[in-house]
Amino acid sequence: MSAVEIFEVGPRDGLQNEARDIPASEKIALVDCLSRAGFRRIEVASFVSPKWVPQMASSAEVLAGITRAPGVSYAALTPNLRGFEDARAARADEVAIFGSASEGFSRANINATIAESLERFDPVMEAAKAAQIPVRGYVSCVTDCPYDGPVAPGQVAFVAERLFAMGCYEVSLGDTIGQGTPETVAAMLAAVTQSVPAERLAGHFHDTAGRALSNIDVSLEAGLRVFDAAVGGLGGCPYAPGAAGNVATEAVHDHLTALGHETGLDRAVLSEAAQMARAMR
Ligand code: HMG
Ligand code: MG
């Protein structure tokens, strides 16, 4: 059996899009449950502008309130230096910068061109290096963009290579609106793995069209061994109209297990967390 890791993003990607103002205590309870499930990494916070994503305004409170399990890395999104400093003050174990392979989504999501965003990430990388905080990179819209349509694989490879070259320890490839097909995902991965080794890549599939598990299959064939997922299938992106939630963690776990992979997760605890997550909607 080969190991495949699920990177849990529910408390961040899952909850960021919920309209109800979810109290920090509920988020903390969800994270504490997830901490018992056996994840090595859980994304719990996002230090972005509260005007852009009000739901994430309680990120510092969440990081302060959780019971940290030994060996678990609690992650936060950081779009700029200010976000990084806030994440560091809140004791995030790792942070993530997030860019896009398409100009339309880059503008809508972080109010910058791709080139501007890469420049903005430089000081974050520098500060993180000085503080010895690992940085993960995200590339959104790796096959399709809600504003620009189909995205060229070479463009994804360009942004992924830049994030990797600037020091991201792993680059997560986001099918932000869940429109990727096994064919477009395979073509994209063929291009990206030319510049970033498969063992430094993660797949981040939203399940809008119900193809996330098939897209995970082609990613496994391309050598990827890390997949982002949100417990209970929560979420979406406020700046990607029509995007549904991330593929559900429990579905990915069951799929990988049936294929003979080992996730190291406790299925009973996952079910408990999924029930909790669904009740938060
Ligand atoms: P901007 O308006 O260009 O930036 O936003 P600005 O520097 O002019 O700042 C505007 C205001 O935000 C100012 O406040 C700043 O102080 C404040 P004001 O003077 O108006 O009162 N501000 C901040 N506040 C708190 N924390 C910060 C911060 N930075 C500035 N870090 C900015 C640029 C990047 C800030 C904005 O566009 C933003 O916050 N965007 C985040 C959008 C977002 O979080 N999207 C969802 C996450 S990405 C995602 O879900 C995709 C992913 O899952 C992968 C996939 O599925 O593809 C990762
Ligand atoms: Mg996402």
C-alpha cells in the first residue's frame, strides 16, 4: 500500500464562503475534531482583508483557541506581508501564498495581475524564510477560469514553476471552479511536471461537476501523492461564481482506500467531523 496524504482545508476553504457569520467557537470545535482524525496538515485560517472575506476575520481567534495536536501543522493563507505578520503573530505553523494561472481570476481574487502578485509574494517569502516558516503555494484556475475560460497548461506551468523557484515547499494546483476533466487535468499535469517534480505538487479539486475523484485518479497516475479536501464537502470561493465545495475528505479517503492507498486517517472521526461541518452550513 502506498501512502497518499489528504491535506484538510475545510476550516478555511470550506468555511470561507459560508454566508452565516460562524462563531469562532464552532470553528475551533471543528478543528479540534479534525486534529483527532490523523491529518498532518490542516488549513484553519486566512489572513486576508476582512472586507474581501468577512468569514475569515476570526482567524487569529481560531488559531488561539484550538488545542494543537503534536505533529500537526496548522496552516493559514497569507496574500501579502501584512497577512504573513498576522499569521506569524497568531502562531500559524505554515502559511500559503495564492496566485492564479489566469489574469481574470487573479484580478477578481487578489486585485493584482499575475506579475504583480508574484512581486507581492517576494517579501512574504523573505519574511517566512527569516522566521523559518514553511510556505506552500497555490495556483488557481489550473484548467478553467470563471472569467477567461480555458487556461493553457503552459501558463499553469509558468506560475507553478515561479512559486516553486521562490521557495514554496509544495505547490497545490487548484481546479477552482471544478470544470477540469481527466483530459484537461492530465494535459495540465504533463506541462507542470516538466518544471516542478510531481512529489512537490498537490491536487486541489472542487467538485462542481462531480469529476473530482476522476481528476484525482489521473493525478495519481501523474505521480501526485497529496490531495486537498474539505470535510463534509464544504465550501467554494467567493470570487469564483458557481464554484462548489472542495471534494469531500471522507469521499477522497474512501476512494483512496478502495484503490489500496493508506491515508492514515481515522474514518470514524472523519464521519464525526463531516457531520459537524455539514451542521455548520
Ligand atoms: P486590495 O484592496 O488591493 O489591497 O486587496 P489594499 O492593500 O489596497 O488593502 C485594502 C484594504 O484591506 C485596506 O484596508 C488594507 O488595510 C486591508 P482599508 O484601508 O480599506 O481599511 N488589508 C488587509 N487586512 C487584513 N489582512 C490583510 C490585508 N491586506 C490588506 N492581509 C488583498 C488585496 C489581497 C488584500 C485582497 O484582494 C484580499 O484580501 N483578497 C483575498 C481573497 C480571498 O481570500 N479569496 C479566497 C481565498 S483563495 C481560494 O479560495 C482559492 C484556493 O482555495 C485554491 C483554488 O481553489 O483555486 C486557495
Ligand atoms: Mg479552493
